[in-house]
Amino acid sequence: MRQILNFNTEWLFCAEDEPGSKHREYRDDHFEEVHLPHTNKLVPHHYFSEKDYQFVSWYRRHFEAPADWAGKSLIVEFDGVMSAAEVYVNGHCVGEHHGGYTSFSFEISPWVVIGEPNVIAVRVDSTCRPDIPPEGRLVDYMLFGGMYRNVRLILTSAVYIEWASYAWNEVTSQEAWMEGAFRIRNLGEARTLILQTSLLDSEGDVVEEVAVPIAAEVGVSEVRQMALKVNNPHLWDLDDPYLYAVRTTLRDMGEESVDYDDLTTRVGIRCAEFRKDGKFYLNGQPLKLRGLNRHQMFPYLGGAMCERGQRKDADILKEELGLNFVRSSHYPADPSFLDRCDEIGLLVFEELPGWQYIGDAEWQNKALVQLEEMIVRDRNHPSIFLWGVRINESADNAQLYLRTNALARRLDPSRATGGVRALQNSEFLEDVFTYNDFTRNREGKILPPNHAPYLITEYMGHMYPTKSYDNVERQIKHALGHAQIQNGQYGVPHIAGAAGWCAFDYNTHQDFGSGDRICYHGVCDIFRLPKFAGHFYRSQQEPVKQPVVFIARYLIPSFNEDFGDVVPVFTNCEEADLFVNGVKVASERPDYVNYPNLPHPPVMFTGCSWWEWGSSLLTSLKVVGKIGGLPVAEHELFPAGMPDRLALLADDRELIADGADCTRVVVALQDGKGQTLQLAHHAVSFHVEGPGRLIGENPFSLEAGRGAVYIQATRTPGTIRCIANVNGGMTAEAIIQTVALTKPIVPIPQRAKQIN
């Protein structure tokens, strides 16, 4: 039976190209011990060069092969290595892989010595590789280096399931049909086996199952299984993301049945489709798509974020920003991010790596390989509803895009294809016309759709970049720009939806952004902290999930200098009352005149001349949101005070002591009322005690009075204390517990000192 071992711990790393590293006997005393995911270079959150991480490095892992591994298939699986990887076992090259965003695996059992210490070594080429998509020309995002995603070792028999695809057809609340397709690899003798597939509910009980005999030929074969019918399925939906599990077993046909391999995959039963009326339907119900684009980049760590951080991004998008879909721009996402989207009900548009450039025939063939790797890996995720089969914003290329569409439809006929373009009159070969509409963003308008189905895949972004510490007027206009375009797309029924550019600020090359290697295009900053625009998106979710009131102003002495006599409020309430110094001065309903199509238009209080009373007379500004005449949420501002306390908040109180698990720690300088002082740029110093380390700048200069660092666990369980202070004065503390890693890892040998 199949066993999966954690292969992330106790690697050795060298930031040099040392060819001898491939050999088992190579002396690696000078290598640094690291744990995966790992970035080949920690960087500041801005003002650094891509040259800092563009180099060749080596990773080595010593491991023991116990006697009970004899005769088994050993498969090492990498979730992402940037950008090219050469994998060696005991000096033998077992394979290469080009492309940093897709998973790959190699069977390594022929080169593993049972009962002796072994070494797996990976040469990682993180230099600029014009021959590998997405590179070849300038790219508006950074390809951070290293073995930056998870690695695992799979132990199974000589005949095993290489992949499984479970496609759902004719899905209704009364019934659904599942068709299974499988690739079987047989490293032994040809034989006839039983392929049994069972559908399990969330409690682990078998709902339905089917078993068929198959001929397992030597080498690789692909087989299909008869359809499995499910009566009264519990459908996966945004508010009820119910997950089943499918367990497929390869079994001997003899009387004494032997299980050769088993594979368990989480699935969701749902029907996701774009119809001729231009709308998107989930389980037969029309759903207007409201989303943002997401880059996987994180401050300091680049792409090398642990599962916890990847999953946190999904939570932020769904729960904090109130989205119903995200575009994984411009490459496949980390599997743990997709797992979390499955769990919480967040739809995903995933696309192949690329940015504007199409290379030669060899480059295009590599793009097709990456597309296949993406679809084969991710097609069982219920959250994914659309495949991106066109290089983002590239020119028309019918020869290539006929191939990408055909490949996607062959590998997964259950999902539509889309191709993100920058020209509205480009050739339409996909199922959904996906278009980056920047044409009239500054006017708050969108172009009318010229095809159906039609999905807007980008807007705003570079048309109005906004920093969290920009003046209030710019932040308000930035938020209202997003509101205007969402209002526009909601007003056109045959537009399926729109995704803004983008969720989070991100690192970029010197040719883009604001000059400090950041594109400030996000509705949140690079630390995932919301700007005013983030609160607009939060206000578009239904109040039954979370009632929202956010005053998009600060209460400062020169109030009128920020945005005149208007107080915008982002809310999903039916009406809002404005209080000044505790006295109700106005009551307004959402602005359906200027935002007639939004689910929840902002409330705009105008004629607010009470600022003329003077700062000494203004003691508070409060807005209370009401539904059905009853207050359900409020937001209160006070005059900005002096620095009074330093706030330090960790996203998590407990980490796994696996050497890579980490949590974001948000720091903010606040006044006596708990308000973040948005103009504070104080330097905050950090001190960490216990089995953990700080990931981030130390000291860190606040931006808009706030920022974040990460605390990473070591391999030792215990208590971590993170202490922050400002100028040796105000201090704050966060305490995080780390617990032992319980998942089985690849055994570590007691190895003697090595010699060259």
C-alpha cells in the first residue's frame, strides 16, 4: 500500500555551483542545513535586485533506505523548483525538469541502495532562463529561486497509479456521474488487476463504489473505469464547500487479495459552466464573479512560503476581502493554496506560466508541457472552474493556441478554457473570452463585451497604483475606482464577472513598478494589510456573513484637506447613521444613484462641514450601519493622537517544529485609542527568544504606521517569544508555541564524516 513521507526536513544547501555535489561521498560540511520550502536568498521587502537570487545552487539530503523498502517503487515528488532542476541519487542523474511553477516526480528506486546511507542532490538553476516559460523577455514579476515548495517521497509497489482523474458529469441535486481515468505504471510483470474506486463522504463512509478488471501492461498504460453514479449528492458550493474523498485501489485478482497501491483524493461534486447567455452558473444557479488577481510572492521569502502562509492567503481573499473567485496570475498556484480554496469555497481561474512573450518552437513545446503538468495535477480540485490556456497578454498565435485548447479539452473536458488577452479584437479560440480591460479605467468605465461568454480578468492596477501611505484622497479615489468598475460589470448581465488587478502589492523588476522593486497595484499592501480599496471589496459580501462598516477617512485637524466635505463609507448595510461627538448629524442610504448595480454601494455623507469646529472640539466620528432598522456594525474614528503603544499580533499561536513553518506577525504603532498612526515611519526592532527565528528586516521601518515580519519555527519544539520595541521605548510581545512534527519523514542516517 502507498505510504507518503515528508521529504522537507534536514536538507543541506550551498549557494554555489559545485558539480561534485551530485556524488554520495562529496564532503558537504560547508553546506548550510535548511528545511523546505526554502528560498535561495532572503531579501528585503523592497529595494533589491533580481540578480540577488539569480544563481545556481545545490541541495543535498542524506537518507536511509530501510530493508522494508526493498522491491518497492520510490517516487520523489517536487511541488516547485525555480527554474530548472537536475536530480541525482547517489551520483546518478534520475531526471531534469524545466519550469518553476509545476510539480514533477521521478522514480528513484533503481539508484537507491537498501540498508545503506543514500544522498539525493538537486542542482537548482535560478538564473534568468529565456528558454523556459515565462521568461524570454521582460516579465512583470520576480521568479524567486530555490526549492521553494514541498517535496515528498512516495513508497508503493512495482505497479502503481501515476495519476487519477475524476470527472463529474450530469450533476444535479438528484444525481451525479463520475468517470475515472487513470495512468498505471508497471515496473514488474504484465498482469490483470482489479481497479476499485470508492466514494467516501466526509465521515469516511463509503457512498458508492465500482470495481473493474484491468490489464496492467509493462510500462505505462491509461485506463478508464465505468461510470459511478451518486444519488442525492451533497453538492460543493461557495457557502457549503462539501468535500468527498475518492479512494482508488489496485488489487490482485487472486483469492488471497493483495493491494498493490491505493490513492486517496479529495473531490467536490459540482457543476460549473459558462452558458451562451454569457453568465457563469454554479450548480445551475447564475453567479456573478467578483474577484482579484493574486501573485504568490511574499515579502522576504519570495515564493518560499509554507503551507500555513499559502492557506492564509486563501482565507484573506475569501473571508477578509469577500471574494468569490481568484485568478492565479500568471502561473499555477501552490497545491496547498488550492487545497484551502477547495475547503472554504473560493473559485480559482488557473493559467499556464507566461507574460506577453511567446518564444520559439522549443519554448512553445515547454509551455505545452507545463500546461499538461498543471491540468493533470489540479483537475480534481472543485475550486478550479476555468483553465487559462493562453500566455497572458500575448499576441495571437493560432498554431500554438489551437494546440493548448485541444490539450486542455483532452485532459479535462469538464472545464472551460479561457485565454487572457490585452486586445479586445484578438482571435477567439477558447470557450470564454477573457480580457484585461484597462481602456477607460480612469473614467470608471468598462468596454462592452464583444463575445459571450466574456470575463474581465484585469482592471485598475497600473492605471492608478496606490501605496498604503499615499494621501487619503488618492486612497479614496483608488477604492472608488474599483467600486465603479465592479458597478459597471454588475450592470451588464452577460458579463460573467471581473477580477481586479490585484489583491496584493508584489515585487517586480527594475523596468516596472515604482522604482523600489514593488508594483503598488494591490488593494492590500505586500504584507496583506488592506488599503481603503480592500475594505470596499470586504463590503460587497452579504451581511449575513459579516456586516461591514468602514469610514474611508482619518480624523485629523485639517480634515478638509484630505477629501473635502465628503465622508465615504464602505458598508453592506441598508442604511448608516453618522455621529459627531456622539450626536447623530446625518443618516444616509447607499448611493444607488452613482452605483446602481453594486450589491452594496458605498454610503457617501456629503456637506460635512463640522470639521470647521476645530480639532480641539472634535472628539469622535462614528458611523453605525443598520439592517431592518437595527444597528449591526459600526466604525468609530477619533482625532489622531500621539504614539501610545506598539501592537504586535501573530496570525497563529502554534507552529509545527518542521524548520519551515511560519506565521505572519503584524506590527503597528497606535495612539491611545488603538488607532494605527498612518503617518508613522518609526523603526521597530525585534528580538526573538526560543526555538524560532525572525524572517524580515530588523529594524523594520513602519509603512503607514504598520508592517509585518514572520516568525519561523526551528526543528525544536518549545516557546518562542518575539519582542518588538520602538526607539528603546514602547515594547510589545507575541508568544508562539511550537509542537513536534508528527508526520513521518524520510529517515536520516547516522552518517560518518565524509571525505572527498
